[in-house]
Amino acid sequence: MNRSLVIGAALSAVFVVAALVSFVWVPYDVTALDIPNKLQKPGFQHLFGTDHFGRDIFSMIMVGARTSIAVAVVAVGIGMLIGVPLGLAAAARKGSLMDEFIMRGNDLVFAFPSLLIAIMITAVFGASAVNAIIAIGVFNIPVFARLVRGAALSLWTRDYVLAARVSGKGAARISFEHILPNVTNLLIVQGTIQFSLGILAEAGLSYVGLGAQPPTPSWGRMLAESQTMFSFAPHLAIFPGLAILFTVLGLNLMGDGLRDVLDPRLRRAQR
Amino acid sequence: MSLLEITGLNMEIHGTPVLRDVSLCIEAGQIVGIIGESGSGKSMTAFSVMQLLPEGGQARGTVRLSGHDMLALPEEALCKLRGNEVGMVFQEPMTALNPIQQIGAQVAETILIHESVSRSEAFTRAREALNRCELPEDKFPMSRYPHELSGGQRQRVVIAMAIALQPKLLIADEPTTALDVTTQAEVLRLLKRLTAEDGMGLMLITHDLAVVADMADHIVIMRAGEVVESGPCPALFDRMQHPYSRALLAASDHQPDRQEHVLKEPLLSLQNVVRDYALPRSKLFAKQGYFRAVNGVSFNVRRGENLGLVGESGCGKSTLTRAILGLEQVQGGSITLDGEAVFSGKQPNRAVRRKMQVVFQDPYGSFNPRWTVRRLVCEPFHLLDTPPQGDAREAALSQALESVGLATEDADKYIHEFSGGQRQRIAIARALIIKPELIILDEAVSALDVSIRAQILDLLADLGARFGLTYLFISHDLSVVRNVCDRCLVMQAGEIVERGLTADIFERPQHEYTKQLIAAVPQLPGKAE
């Protein structure tokens, strides 16, 4: 069994479970203020301590995981749903006007600094989790489109694609029946990596106040709010920071591990 | 004392025995051919001489190379011997060279690794090695990159790397299998000359008896990790004892049984076919250049006949295949199947398409690795307006599988569970399932071992008679075409240079190129005319 896959999957699973559990149970209500108990140090009462409104940090991290994961899942979903068909189409009609159009469009999106555009989108349409999702999702499209086009181009030269063409199958059908199943490995691996980048991007947007809005807890905003109190209440910054660190680490390890397991060139004793 | 002495060599990989009690011996200046099909342990024998064992490999016995006990030496000492005392040439010249390094630097590198000489001296000696491998300086400066060379020229560079240090033993593992017949003949001649000049020992590994028959001094035949027969060549051919060696000998020149029932009427007809490829523009507004891959080719394939189309790689035969299949538009002339044009714009004309199918060369690349055999074989049903469903589909599938000698149960397996020969059977089943009239065999047996090749040729002959098929054999290998085709076409640089009955072409070749091709075919002793 692949070690980084196991560790990565375990780390990621911790946060997914935390997010799921938060729907039915959290130790403390994250919207209720409890000013007398503000800025408590981590202890038995409050596992990770409390913030300047007396809210339980542990509960906020659990609910925050929900936001982070939802944003990242939908953003990767947008990127895959739009990017993969674009990449397949570009590869199927390689060298055509459509190919040029799709790939130069991708270059255009790639050429802008992603966080700036995200800030622009949220600035124009208002700060909300939905707009953050759209902004992050748009930047996932060229990543998947390029990845799929590159892999698909080499698959199009295979004899089995030729055999499918001899069987009278059209480009769309070949793309979905022959090309797509053979690029899923790549998609899964890139998906986990984009997922971790999505979590980072959401944290970044929330940090500058453009992500999920209060009172919905978000790791990024927790970090932003802790900034001024870091000298006397470092736990406010440490726990959301660690949550981001471990989720991203877990997902990256999982991506690495999946690549090793799924890529036949790296797998031993095949055939 | 012999140059190389292998006695009682046993080897296992993760506990699975792959070599059993192998003994052989190579003298200086001697050419020893090791023959066997894939999986017979011939490459493993070579690797155990180099001590380049795969992971989990364990060798026992003795391997003595000019006095060194190879199995006992530490890795450091082995590194000195590899390249210095033993050179190696691999099958695939496309992957044996570093694509981003100039050929001169690659040859010089092997010298620099082993000897403390200056760079300029290493390059001088690299130049000499390339010259000796018939890559003269004016045509092949050392600044060439591998992609600028043909397959045969790359193989010469690989040989130059192997002989640059004048090793005592050269191991060539299937050095010509990936090459055309004419190139194969040249490379073999080169190896023979180098062996004689340097007094090297040459271990020539191949699956084809005919390749080694006229150059080896000694032949070792291996099967399933054991030496079944060995002896001096060509005397061994007259007194082969082991049934396996005899089978191998027979397979090299296999003649499938076939009755002729050729009708006069043409099935496929090509008239003055021209296929141009657009070349990339050199400047932004430069005139578009074209490369003419097929130049005015005309021929008919008659119903029920086996027609051979022979030519070396790059002669335009693959381009022609794609044009015949209606996958690409031709720039001139017409291709008709039963009177209907094969190319019909974006929407394929399924009525024409369902009359022909194709079998490709590469048994590994011809199948989607994520599909079951059932789905793979049934794919051409897409061409039918009402593809059979349910029981009818299953019946057609099992009939196709059984007719190529596979079991119905194989339908639920994935392609990686099959060997190369079995995969080629599956490819034939896929071509058969919609009962086409014409099957195009694009180098369909070129990647197979001789014994498997003989089985597939028998199968094709049997199926041809049973289903009334017409075959178009496209190959670079004359010996295959010779035994199965009624008529032959010889193609060179996009044009048909000679055509006629197979027997006539082989007995009285007219064109210079045809003569070259025929002369290049390796001959077994006693079979030469």
C-alpha cells in the first residue's frame, strides 16, 4: 500500500468527517456570543480555546471545514465540467480554428493573476461564498482543459482510436468512449491538487474579506481576525492555520499517492 | 580459456525460476546466436552476463567473462567491466538514445566514463567509432541529433556506442527486430564485419532463426529458460534433434495451406491516388509546401485474393492504408470499394465501411486498456444500422472468438491478460465480427515471434477460406508476403515500382529496388534457391 496515499487520505478524511459531523453536532453554537468567556486558552472546557467573542474555536474550525470543502468541491467541479470537454474538443479537432480559439482563450485566463481576478469578481458582484466559488472555479477551467488536451493528443495517435474510426465512430463518441476513460487517472490526481489550491484560494479570499461572510465561520477569516491579537492570543491564529496546513498537506499527499498507484508507468509488475 | 563461459546458470525472479541450468560458451571472434521466442529466457541470459538483473532476481552458477567471476564481483568492479569489456545493443533504437543529446556526445560519453582521457580525444575516438559503423563524417557530423536519423542509422549509433571502447564481448539483443528487411541486412553485415575486425565475441539474440543462420558460428536454442539444443552452425541445421528446434525451423519459412478461388471482378479499386501532406510554413507568408506521400497509385484487389503490398517504412504504405479505410481525403484519383467511393466527407458512408476492417501491427496499442474484450470485439457493430442485441450479440461474439481460437469466457477479461499472439487473435476477431469482405492487415504479423506468426498466418488462411475473405497484406517483410499472397505490389517513395504474381516477382524481379528487397531477406541453409 502506498504510504503517502494512506497518510494523505487519513488527513483529508479527518476534515471531511469534521465537516460532516458539524451538520448535526458541534460542541458550541458558533453564532452565539459568550463575551465573559472570551480569549480562553485551549483547555478541557474549550479544546482549542475561544476567540474575542467567546466563540469556541474547535466548533468554528469544524463548521469552517464545511465552507472550505464546499467551495473547493464546487470550484473543482466547475473546472472539470467545463475544462474537460473543452480539452477533449480541442484535441479532437487539433489544429482547427476551434482548437486555436479554445487554447488561446485558456491562455487569456491563465495570463491574469488569479487572485486579482477573484478579487475583481467579488468586488463587482459582491462578496459572498458563491462568488468566491465562481471566481476560483473559472481559474480551474484552463488547468483541466490543457491537461486533458495534452493527454488526449497522444491518445488520438493510438491504434485503438484508429480502429474506432474504422468502426465509423465520430470524434465526440471516440472522445467519450476511448479518450476520457484513459485520462481519468490524470483528472483524479489533478483534481486533488486543484482541490487543495481551492481551499487555499478560499482562505485567501476570506482573509481579505471577500469570501464567506459573517457569521458563517471560515478558516481564512479566522486568521484575518486573529491578526491583531496574535501577541496575546496566538491560539486564534494557530488552529485555523494548522487546519489549512493539514488539509492541503493531506490532499497533496493523496494526489501524489494516487498518481503513483494509478499511473501504470510508475506501477511495478504490470502486464 | 573461452571469452565467456556460462555453466549451470540458474536464475529466479521473486522465487519464479526463469533460467534453468543454462550453459554456453563464446570464444573470441565467434558469433553465437541465441534463439527462442519471447519469454524463453534469452534476454535474461544476456542480462545475467552484465549482472543487470531485474529487481528480485537471483542468479546461481558461474558466469566467467575473460577470467572474471561475474556473479562474485562487487557492483563497483562490474561497472568498470560493463561498457569496457562488454558492450550491449538493444532492440529499440528509438529509445536507446537520448533524444536531446548530439550523437557525437553520446558516443564520447561512454569513452569518458570509462577512461581518463581528454574531451577532444574522446570525441576523436567517437568519430572513429561512428566511421567504423558506416556513418561517414561528411554525411553524419557528430552534431546530429537522434531524431534526424532513420531507425537503421540510430541503430548504427547505438552500435558505435557499444564498440567505442573495443569490448571483448558484444551482446546484441534483437538488434534488427524493429528494422525493415533491407536495413536489417545492412546492420547484420555491419555487426559481422566489426566482430571479425576486432576479434570480439558476439552474442546475437533473436527470435528468428533465419537472421542468424548465415552469420553465426554456433547456435543455442532456448525454450522456457532451458537450452534445448546447441551446436555449430550451419551443421546444426542438418541434424536438429529436438522437436522444438524443428518446429522453430519450420515456422521461419511457414507456408499456410490455401486454396485459390480468386474471382476476376475487382473488390477494391484505386485509380491514380495522390495524397499530399501540408508542410509547416517556414515563414509567416511563405507559400504552403506539400509532401507527396502517395504519388499516382493505381491497383485493383480482386474478390477472394490475397494481395501483398511491400515497401520499407516511409514509403507511403500506412498513408495509403488510411486513405483506403476512408479516414483521410485523397488529393487526387479515386478509391472505390464495390464501386462506391470510400471517402464521403465528414459523415462516414457506413454501407462502404462495413465491408472492410483492419488489423494493426502493434498488439499492445490496438486496444483500449480499460475495455473488456466483449466491448472491444463488438465495437465494429457500430457500423450496422441495427446491431444485434442480447442473445444474438452474444452468439456473434462467441462465434468470432471461437473462430480465432479463443474461448467465449475470454469475453469478460481485459486486454492486459493476453499475450501478444492472443491479442492479435482478438484484433482479428474484432475485424471478423461484422463479416467484412476485405480485411487490411497492416503489418499484422510483424511484431510477432516466428512461431506465433506461423500460427496467425494459418489462422488467416483458414478464416479466408471459411468466410470468403479478401486480404490486403501490407508489410515490409517479403518472406511473409511470399508465402501467403497471390499477387504482390512493391512500393517505393509513394509509387508502385513493380507488380505481378508473387512467384514471378520473386523469381524474376525487374526493378532494382525489388532485387534489393529480395536479396535482403535472410535465408535458411538448404532453402536457398
